[in-house]
Amino acid sequence: MHPVDVVIIVGYLLLVPVLGMLLAGRQRTAKDFFVSDRNLPSWTVCFAVVATETSTLTVISTPTVAYLGSFTFLQLAIGYLLGRIVVAFLLLPRYYGGELVTAYAYLGQRFGSGLQATASATFLVTRLLADGVRLFATAIPVKVMLSVAGIDVAFWQILLVITAVTVLYTYVGGTRAVVWVDALQMVLYVVGGIIAVVVLAGMLPDDWFGTALAAGKFQFLDFGASVLTSPYSFVTAVIGGAMLSMASHGADQLIVQRLLATRTLGAARTALIGSGVLVFLQFGLFLLIGAMLWVLYDGVAPEAMGMATDDDLFPTFIVTQMPPGISGLLIAGILAAAMSSSLNSLATSTVTDITRRFAKRPLDDAAVLRQAKLWVLVWGAVLFVFASMFTGTDNPVIELGLGITGYTYGALLGAFFLGLFVRRARQADAVIAFAATVAVMAVVILAVRFPDGDGGSAPLAYPWYTPLGVIVTLLVGGLLSLRHRDRGDRPEPAETT
């Protein structure tokens, strides 16, 4: 490992918490800690949303997808953009109209504290598992880099350092620090990706693009794959991607909290829809890297080149073939992608949706702020433990990360739709439907197989998890609601701009 790379990486790890503290200022109230007193600019939140959802999974795993396949993964981004548009005009007005700080507070207003707590607890478990995958994904290139340098470091040691840095700036700066650091980190890893493209272009023959094109690496649309079992079939990717985006950006506190930190509903809409455009471009950038690596390595399987997993592909290229300094910058970019903190969202949801709802006496603002900071520490420790669980996967980690949410995203989004569109539905109906959906999805994901179009069978493609979950929730909740009188007089929160 070149000393310049070490200086860049260590310097970055030291800079992030300092930068977070400087950007955050003093957190005087719980609202300031939760949603930055709703004063963040739209472009900053837009960048932060992109950094939050793409992170290390995009940086190291998307090139692997293109290396092993083609650009058909990009079809998901079409659905992601469509889903964001629906959320911007259907769900965001409810959150802003009610002056809420969590997505699940709407469920509390509509149904009651029981469903609010159920949804929040589900978010906590799902987010910890999904972010455990994200955090582990970061340890992959770092471990490869250290191994090349002859340094044997365990995964847990790498995870501990990253977690500690993330906890520090989140604890001190709240949502304001998280959003600003996320925005700056997005710029860093995108610049790193662009540099990788430039370096690769200089290493490849002049006809590299034609070679990749002839091999089908730039295939964008796929109408021939199995709709039920291929995640990159056009219908599956667009419809499933749209529903997945509606759940992740409309019913997941991790993203919603960032959107609620903007000044107005219009600003939140701009940030949300703009993030969809940026995600499309980011996917394209890292898929391009994968196609270029395929030409560089003549399409040889990563395992045949001595790599432990397919996702070692891009990290190995960074640490073995990039010039000194540039390698350190790219590793810093990968670390940046991992440090998009979910801890503030976990703490906010815990305090707002669970502890305050069931506290024996009302808590003053100072006590709420103290509890929120305490929960940042607690969830930081728990996240470290969860990340340590994912140290042995043979699948691209981006698919694993998306698959985890399949158990619960449909139930979460379905609960919101039940509240919006089924007037008769009450809390008991929603809770039963929620539980039934999680159970059904567990069976479908773990035990059910579908024809794969090639004479065999395969699991249901993960983009269908959310749509199926929504259907089950609406069906069960809708049928149960027929027991009650119409709630046509139920007021809705007013839309504000």
C-alpha cells in the first residue's frame, strides 16, 4: 500500500466527524436534532437521499452486475423514478400537512399508536438488517486493500472503525450533520467513479466500446426474460422498481426523515424527484465501469482470477491497478458511501413512535433530545453486531440488501395505502393485515418456486416482493374492514406548500 493512499484514507476518516460537527452547529431542540428545524436546502437533501440509498452497494456491486450480465439493471431506475413521483404527490403532503417528524406518525394519526409502534419496530429491524449488509459491503474493499499490503485485519475490526466514526458525527450533529455529510460524500464517490472510468479508458484498446457492445454488455431493455423470476425483465423491473421506490421513499423513515428536513413541500418534492434522475445516472456510471472491466479482464470469472467473491472485482482493480493517490481517493469514496448514517433515523423513530407513545408521563423537549442521542449510541452498537452477521455471502450484496426489505416493505406501504384508500379500516384490521403480509412474504420468499422459462424453477424475483406485499395487506385489511361502518367523515391532514 502506498503511503499516499494511507494518508488519504486516514485523513478522510478523521475529517468526517470534524466536518459533521462544524456543519451541524449546536442542537438546541429535539426538532432540530430530528429534522434540522426544516431549514435544509433542496439540493443538499437531494444529494443526501442519493447517498443514502445507493451507498457502498452501488459502488462495489453494480459493476459486478454489468460484468456478469449487462445494463438491464438500469431498468430498475426507471421504476425508481416513477415511484418517487407517486410518493411526491400522494404521501409527502400527508407528512407536511401534519407537521410530522416520522413517516409512521401518519399511521398513528390514522389508526392509532399500536400500528405506529408496529410499523416503527418493523422499520428498526429491517433497517438494521439492510444496513448490516451495507456496512459489511464496505469492509470488502478495505479488507482486500489491506490484504494486498500484507496486513491481515478481521472484518469486525474494519466494521468497528467505520461504525465509530459514523456514530460520532451523528450523535453530535443530528440530521443536519447527516444530510450535509451525505451530500459531500455523494460528490466524493461519484468523482471517484468518474476517475475510474477515465483511468480504465486509458488502459483499454481503442475499440473497447465496440467489443463490449458486440457482446451485449450495453443491452438496456429485456423483454424476453421470465417476468416472475428475473429481476431484470422489463415489466418486473419497472413495476417492481416503482413499488419498491414508493416503499423505500414513502414508507421508510431513513429517506422520509431527510425529506422532512426541507423548508417546504415543494422543496421536498424537488429533492425526491431529482434524486431519481441522479440515481439513474449513478447506476449508468457504475454499470459502465463493470462493462469496461469486462473488456479489461476478457470476461474471465472473478473466481478464476483468485477472488473470494464476485464483489471483490472492482475493489481488487482499485487496489492493484490504480495509480497511488487515486487508489486512496477511490477507497475513501467507498468509505464515504458507507457512512451515510441511518442511526439518526433509527433514534428518531424509536423515541417518537415508541417510547414517547407509551411513556407514563409526557417528556419535555430536553428529555426527548437526551433520549434521541442515547439511542444513537445504542443503535450504533447494535448495527455493528448486525453487520458482523453478514461475513459470508456468495451473492452480489446489492441484491441481498434489496431482498431483505422484501419481507416488510409491502406491509409498510400497504398499511399507508390502507389508511389512504380504505375508509372503513381500523387499527385492528391494519395490524392483522400487517402481520399476515409479513408471514405470507416469508413463505413466498423462502419456500415458493415459480417456472423460470427454461424448464426449471426459481424464487420470485425480488422486485415483486413489495407489490405482492401491498396486495396482501390491502386484501386482508379491506376484507376485515367490511365489519365496520363507513369512516367517510374521517378528516385528512391538509396539504401545505
